[in-house]
Amino acid sequence: MTVRDQAQGVINPDESFGTMVEHALHILPVALVLVLPVVALGSALLYGVRRGSLTTTMTVLVVVPMVAVLTGVLGVSGFMFDTTLTTMALVCLLVLVVTLPVVVLLGRAIARRSVWEREARERERAVEASRRELVAWISHDLRTPLAGIRAMAEALADGVVSSPAEVAGYANRISGESRRLAGMVDDLFELSRITAGALRLTMSQVALREVVSDVLAAQAPVAKRKHVRVLTDAPTAPVVLGSDPELARVVGNLVSNAIRHTPPDGTVAVQIGVDGPDAVLAVDDGCGGIPDAELARVFDVAFRGSAARTPAPFDEEQAGGGLGLAIAKGLVEAHRGRIQAHNHGPGCRFEVRLPLAVV
């Protein structure tokens, strides 16, 4: 009996099981010799596309075994095409035609899911790193005023200072540090509401120019004490749909940040305008600019633009925990707006865009 007859199953019914096994053992080496080159070529191809898309890889994984099977069958049959061989070839082709579209769709779905999972893991790692950084920085910033309050309280309790003027000075400094601590706690609470999605806004029509006017009036003593000029330019009076207290906090955070980073005798400019469907608020400072590598981080939690975490000498308006811009970004996005920062003139410009209210 020929190898072709053995491959096609032309076996004498009177043959024993042992004889059939022997015939099969004669066929297997031939099939193996024919299939190995195909498998080797497929492996090389798979290695070549390893850096390609997942869909391409899965397609190769499906096509190579099918081609190997077809090659083995053709080889052991002696390439004699009869009805049985033609039927087997058509079945292999049909399986390939049916399988390939499924493989392509499945590969794309798995690739999208893999990308999504990788991005999700990266976001989780970034959030966790930011959380650890925030805890470390805030812990330091909280300990510093607490240490000062404790030292001054002990000095008062031990009678180290006794004159009315000194006692009043220590009391004022304790009060200032307490207000600073309270502000940091408020910022942490506000940031936690934003990040947890627990922020609830009471929306109404808000005149942006009035919000800016109130904020500038509140910041005027700080600017005067630092000898910083605050200029306003509001040729229009846009009305936005938002929450008055939260918008006031956004403007207050931006203006106080601008005043804090502008040197004495510098200028802070606040502009209000309309650009298409958006109300635009721009706050320019005289900070000297931000390095391009740090511009993308200005709205990160606890970022102050300096590696030094030690607060400036005592001042009731000194920097807090570096949360102001992060809170401003969260509140602006809660209003379906956008905020961005870029270098402009002698300093930086923080620009807020909010959708105009439909009157």
C-alpha cells in the first residue's frame, strides 16, 4: 500500500489494528518533514511581527497552523488531487475564511482593551504617586505652622515674653498661623470633594465682571502691602451659567497666585472678554515665566514651581499647600470650562474659558 493510499484511508478491512498503526507510523515522519519548514517559516514570521499589532499576530497564529495542515496533507498524498483531497482542501479554506474575520475583530477588541487597561493602570499609578506626594508635602506644610504655634504658645505659658507688646505680637502670629492652617484644611476639603465627585454646584446666571470686582476688592490690601499694581480691563460684561461662590474661588485663587508670584512694583492684569460662545478671563502676572518643562504641571496638586517646600517668612498671605491652581482647575472643569497657562510677556497668563449663559 502506498503512502498516498495510507493518507487517504484506503485500508483493507481485513487488516488488523496493529497493521493500521504501522501504516500510520509510516505516514507521520513524512508529514513531519513537510510540516516543519512551514512551522519554522511561520515562527520567523511571528517573530518579525512581534512588535506589530495584536491583530496581525493573531492572524499569523491562525494562518500558520492551517497552512501547515494543508501542506502535510498535500505532501503525504503525493499531490494527487482527487475528490477526498479536494474536499479536505476546501474544508481548510472554509475554516480559514470563517476564522480570519473573527480573529481580526477579536484581535482589535483585545488590543483596545489592552490599551485601555494599560492607560487605566498608568492613571492609577499617577494618582497614587500624586496622593503620596500630596500627603508628604501637606504633612510637612502642616507641621511647620504647628511647630511655630506650639513654640509661641509655650513661650507665652512659660512667661518668656511678658510685655503687652510682645504678648500681642505673639498672639497675632498665632492667629495668623491658625488662619493659614484653616485655609489649608479648607483647600484639602475642597480638593477632596472635587476628586471624589462629591461637588454639587447650584447653577445660576452669574455676571463675571461682578465676581472679578468683588475678588479684586478683597485682594486689594494684599496687593497694596506687596506694592503690586492690579489693573483690570473689562470692556464687556459676560454672563455665565455657574455657581457664584465657586467662580469667586477660581478668580480669587488665580489673582492671589498672580500677586504672590509678582515681584514688588510689578503689575497684575485681569482681563474679561468674550470669544465666540465662551466668556474669557485672563490673569497676567510678572513672575518672569515658567520653564516649559513645568508648564504642564502648574495645575498638579501641591505644585509650587519650586523644589523648596519650606514656606516663606511669616506673612498671613503666604503660600498655602500648593492646592489653589489644582482647585481652580477642578472647579472650572465642573463648570464645563477650560483653563490653561502659558508664558506671556514678563510673566504668565492663566486663561479661563466658560460657556456663556443662554439669556
